[in-house]
Amino acid sequence: MSLVTWHRPAFEGREDELVNQNAIAELTGVTRAAVSNWTSRDPTFPAVVAIQGNYARAPRLYVLAEVQAWLAERSSRPRSKPSRRTPARPRYEILAERAERAKRRIAEEGQRMSSLYAELGKAAERLKQAQDELAAITAEAEKTPKP
């Protein structure tokens, strides 16, 4: 191995017992990203034994037996790598359903707008009445002599 930083020196010289995240992904049948999520999000995932290299994304090494025990304890069934999923229904059916939902929303909004226009018309009538009342009061006030 090239430059290796040992976090658990007891495994130095026992490199054949170690695996990196790519090997764990292949072993378990999941994606490399899934393994990365396990290592960063699950505090029970086995500890890093060593890091190969001195850069930020250098491969981390784990004890294979510990990883296998963790998987068994977790009762995780290996999943296949994601493949391109075909929809359960033909695309035209999905689009037709979405179009129907959009049509219903348009109809609902049209009804809501009609009701708002009716309310707006009533409000405009009330405003006109208040303006007329104010004009009448103002006209009467101008005609009334001041004491």
C-alpha cells in the first residue's frame, strides 16, 4: 500500500482483512453512495481502520469481518443497484391524469374568480353608496350657515 494513515495500528500488516467503500458496495450489491451514507450517518457503522493517501477524498479502509457483522446485525438485505425504472403505467395515461387534474384546478379557480368578481361588484356598490353619501353630506354642509 502507498501512503497510509493508520487509525487502528493493530491491523497494520493485515491489509488482506481490509476493504474500502467500493468493495463494500460490490459485496452488498448497493451503490457506493449508499455505503457512504452508512459510514457518515450511522454511528454504529464500523470505525475506519486506515486512510489510503493524504487528500480529502482518500479511500477509507474498514475491517471486512466488522462490516459483515454490522450488516448481519442490521438485518439489511442487499439491494441491487438502481436501474432505470419503467413506469407502472404508460406515459400517456400519466400525462392524461395530470391534464385532468389541471383542468379541475382551472375550473375551481374559475369558480373562485366568479365569486370574487361578484363580491367585488358588491364592494363597488357599497363604495359608490358611501361616496354618494359623503358628497350629499359635504353639499349640505356647504349650504348650512356657519355660526
